[in-house]
Amino acid sequence: MFGQRIADDVGRGHRHVFPRAVRFADIDSLGHVNNVRFLDYLEDARLALFHVDPHREGNEPFRGLVIARHEIDYLRPLTFRPDPVRVESWVTEIRPVRFTLAYEIRDDEEIFVTARSVLVAYDVARASPRRFNQDELAYLGRFADA
């Protein structure tokens, strides 16, 4: 179902998989998804991974994550289509106050985008970075590279 996480453990470690519809509004004058819209795809997947899915599992969602860096490689044009693409995400590095999240935006045949984000645990009240707690580290570990 659209918007729900699907676990994919086959040969690549544990990835979070978020189906994302390609909306007509995502398409630019060249007939493909605009490069800025891909950031929305990544954001939607992160929201599911760190807020929606923990809530569905009866756990606390992550609080105070901020993006320190994004890197995106556009590999192939993505055009309007009836079926969703998948935003697959996994953790490649975990440090005490930050982690790196890798992504692929893909279907069964092609990878359209690869990306990486560095996210930092942030204490909003103190306006400063904070350390991850043990529950957060355990959750991140579920999606760590094998």
C-alpha cells in the first residue's frame, strides 16, 4: 500500500523501502521529474522512516533530527508513470551525534537517483547537537549496512 514501509533484506542488508507516487506536479517542462522534487521524495521517505513507522510500531518517533548535508547524483530521467517508484534508504555510518543515510530512487529495472544525507541529532530547547540515546541507536542499527 502507498506510504507504508516494506522491509527488503534480500542480499543488501536491511533497507527501508518507501513507495512514492510520481505526481504530475513533479514533472517539469522537459517532461521529467524536476531535480528539486527529488528532495521531496527523500523527505517523504525520511518522514516515514523516522516518524510514521516508529509510531505505527508503538515507539517514539525521532525528535530533533536536522540535515547537515545532502548529496544527489541524477542518473536517469524519471518521467510520469502510473506505478510508484521506491525510495530505498539505509544507514551507512553511525556516530554519537550524527549518521549518514544513503538512498536509491528506483524501480525494478533502473536506478534514477542515488543520494546521501548526513543527519545530526539536535536538542531544540538548547539549540545544539545532542547524542543519540540507546533506543535511537538500536533503531538506526536495524537499517545499517550489513
